[in-house]
Amino acid sequence: MTGRHIHRPRGPWRELRFQLSWLIWPFLVVVACRSTPALEHGSGSVGASRGACSQGLDPAEGCALEMALTEHVGDRPIDARIRALQARARGSMVLAADLERLGWAHIARARELGDAGSYNMAGLCARAIEEHAPGNHGGMLLAGHVLHSLHRFSEAETMAQRLVSERGLSFDYGLLGDVLIDRGQVDAGIEAYQRMVEMRPDAHAYARAAHARYLRGDPSGAAEAMGMAARAVSARNRETFAWTWAHLARYQLQLGEVDAAFSAAQRALEVSPGSRYALLEKARALVAQGSLAAALAPLRKASADAPHPNVLWLFADVLEATGLVVEAAAVRQRIEARGEAEDPRSLVLYLASRGRSLERARRLIEHEFQQRQDIYTHEARAWLQSALGQHRAALESARLSLAEGTVDPRLWYHAGAVAARADEPELALTWLRSAAPLAHTLLPSQQRRLHQLLMQLTQLKRRHRLHPKAQDVEQHASSFIAEKGDTQ
């Protein structure tokens, strides 16, 4: 990794220094999580105490400890681990430390299964630590990650800034970078990541360096950094191992290394067979290979355990592509029923693509935009604005979604389709052609639509050369995405 850089257009190039001899904490949880959990109870929620005490980060005074230690239910290895940690905490002489371990186990469960209730349980552990030991920095870090995962970004940033000011450990800078980048403050987020790397260049830092490089248009550097993170994590830490190998698969797929991506996803599943991240990346690799029928099995398993809109959307798309339209319709109903709780921003993209419930989507994206203004929020906003006929506003949002130079074919595909609707055929062609070499990473329906758009725009450009009337191109450009149900 020595000599590799993160490009920062509005600042100097900074070197990320990685020293393998510092890899001494691979067993901890990598906490750069991209999903959006909901405030609801999962199978790990408490039982008898639930009626008397409120859930989440704001329980009634004195209730947090009681709720955090109410016996956990579940039959997975992570559930057994949580019960063991609860038993340890009940008779603990170092309660804050044991509650912290318990909280991180709940976060690991939330990420492994997509169970939002587990984030709430982690929040209860953080609250119990604060009640038992006010100002405990370990509890504050745990609370900060829960707040970030629940999209309470302003509160998470306040917590992270306080941690950096009062303690300033590498993980404090990692949390701060996570929050700032999700809020669209990429330069400041990378500064925080840089401090983390300089203080402790371990698997956590490698994973964050990978994300920063990806955002700044360096997918090969991202894959290199994530590969170091994956190799640094012990298989004994099943959830973190699966997370890192699955994200390595994602970056490899983006580079066109489809077989390597499939192998990385398989490696994750060998250690954690139920990892939703690994199941999704295995399915995406199979789709990229053209093996749509084979992709159904991992998608069916992933969607049963973790009904995230992106998983369900790919599942429905593959079902339709393989002729299973009745099951696809049922999955699409699940997206609309659960999407707002799981990931509102992804639901906005889905609804805008289908031309459904656009007022609901508008309400959701307005709330998201108040919380964060990163490139993917700009993308969702642009796609919805285009569906609503706000073409010039959509074009400006699309430009913002591409501002960091991220190599993401979905960003380019959506931006190109938006530009076509906004009567900007040359711009549309430029962006759609950027997406074309990486089309294998898109949904099957998006791949088809991308090909159609490129064909139509190319024909119009040829027609314009033969009959150079600008209005001829402009008259037809906005008709390319006329059918809302076919935008995808």
C-alpha cells in the first residue's frame, strides 16, 4: 500500500501509510456500516421489561440495564454469544466493560442478520453504561455507532466530535469519518480517516481507506485496501470476516473481476453461511456471469433473513427475468411494505423507478436530504425529481451525484437517463457510455434499459448529423424514458 494515494480534488494528495506490523486488533467489529436500520424490535428484543420501559437509546430512567440484561432469544451462534455476555454482565465487577462487549455483539448481530432490533439493544447497552459510569468513552463510542446506524447523524457527529476532543483514539476518528462522509462532507471525512490510519493502520483503517478511495474514483486502490482488511481479519470473527470479504467482492466486481468476486463471496460464506452481505455479492457475481437462475438461491436466502430494499429489488428483478412473475410481484409488495423502515433512500429510488407512490417518495427524500447530502442522496433525489417532471432540477442533482468522481455505473446510468429526459442528449450519451463497461453490475432490467437508451441516443445523433436540426434531437430525447414503469 505504500505510495498509494487518495485523490482529493480540493486539496493536496495525501499518502495513506499502512504498516502491517500494527495488525493487532483484527477481532473487533469493523463498523463502517452502509445499511439503514429501523427503530423496531427484532428477535433479540427484550421480553417482560418491554412493557414498562421504552426501547432504543432513550429508555426510561433506570430501565436500560434491566432491558439490556433480559435474556436474549435466538438459536444462532451470535445469539449464544450474546446470552453468554449477558450472564457475564449480571455478576460483573467491571460492568461498563462487559456491557460494552455486549453492545458490540448486538451490533455484530444487526449487521449479520439485518435485524434492526439488535441496534436498539446495542443502544440500551450504551445507555446502561452511561447510567452506571457517566462519561465513559467506550459507551460513548458504542452509542455513536448506534446513532450513526439509525441515521441520527447530527447526534452521532456531536458524539464523535466529543470523543475526538476528549480521547482521540483511532476508533473515535473512524466514527467521525463515517458520519461526515455519510453527510456528504467527504474532505473532512477523509481527514478523519487519515488520522485513523496514521494512529493505527489496522483492518478497520484499511476498510475505511477502501471506501474513501472508492468514493474518489479509485476502485483498484479500494480493492487493494479492502483485500488487506480481509486478510487481516481472523475467521474466528465470523461477522467481520464475512463483511470484509463481501465488500472485497463488491470492489472486484466493479473492476470487472467477476470470477474473483464470486470466489471472495464464497470465502465469506464458508465462514458465515448466513451473511446477508456475502449472499448478496454472490448473487450479483452470478448475475454478472449471466447465471440468473443460480442467483435465485442466495437471493432467496438473503431476502428471508434481511429484507433490505436493495436485496429484494435484485431478487424481484431476477425473478422477473427468469419468468417467475407471480413471486416477483409478491417480493415487490415486500419492498413497498418494508422499504421505508429498512432504507428510505433505496425505497425512493425504487418508487421513482416504478413510477409509484411518488408523493410518498418525495416526503421520504426530503427527510433524508435534511439528514445527509452525500452523492447517493443526490442520486435518489435526481431520480425522483426526474420522475416528477422536474427535469432541470433533476439534472443539477445528477451533477452533484457525480461530483466526487466515483466510478459507479448506477450513478452514471441514472444521471444519463435524467439528462435524456432533460433534453441533453450529448450529456446523456457521455454518462451512459461511462456506465456501459460496468453494466454487468446493474440490475438485469437496468442493463436492458441502458442498452436501449444508448441505441436510441446513438440513432438520434446519427440522424442529427444527416439532418442537422437541433430541435429534432431535443424533440425526441425526452421521450426515451416516457414509460415510468420501465425506468428502473
